[in-house]
Amino acid sequence: MVKYYDLSFTKVEVYNSYLINTISEGFIVMPKHNAILLDFVKEHFSNKNFIYISNRVNSYSVNPTVYYETKKIQKLIGIAVVSKNPRQKLLCEMEGSFYKNNLECFKTMPEALLWKDAMLTKHEKRKTS
């Protein structure tokens, strides 16, 4: 891990090519919270591609319109949502219709990390072809 942040409503783990965000129980993610994501992007990923991993171990809500702004982040090549809750899988699929980019749902963190590696490799190969 490169850096760890414990904010009042979320815990963020930043690694070389991805970040894991674990939002607190009961929180409602709104478009204004994208500013916080953008701060992390500017500080840690301004010159490299990365994956955002949403670790949904807690129950919280996401206003799907956040994805209209999130999809504008140039170096963000995908979002992985990790949750064992079947309801979260349905919400993830609905959120994907707003994001319209690489957004996948996983039951475990190891599955999400494998996908992250595949996405980064695929993106790099496409860039060098």
C-alpha cells in the first residue's frame, strides 16, 4: 500500500495502480463527493492509469448520477464493485448503465484484483498497438 486515508465517511487505500474505497454504513454518495475522488486522482494518478475498487462491506447508497462526472476522469479505466450481497449486484448493474464504461461486480476482492490486472494489461496492450 502506498497511502491510507481514514476520512469521516470512508477509508481509502491507495496502491500503485488502483485504489480501494470502503464507504461507511448509511452514507449517501452524491455527485459532490466526486471532488474528493478527484483529489486522490490528482495526487496519486495524475500521470498513470488506475482502477477504482468499491469495497461494499457496509450498506450505503450511491446516487447513480455520480457516474456522469466519474466517467470524465481520463486515467480511470474501470470500476470494480465488491460485495457478497445479492442486492448490491443488482445496484451495481444499474449503476453500470449510468457509467457506460468498464464497471464490473465481484463477490470477492481477489476476483476484483484479477480483473484489475487484466484491465490494466489490456489497456496497455491497446496503447502500444
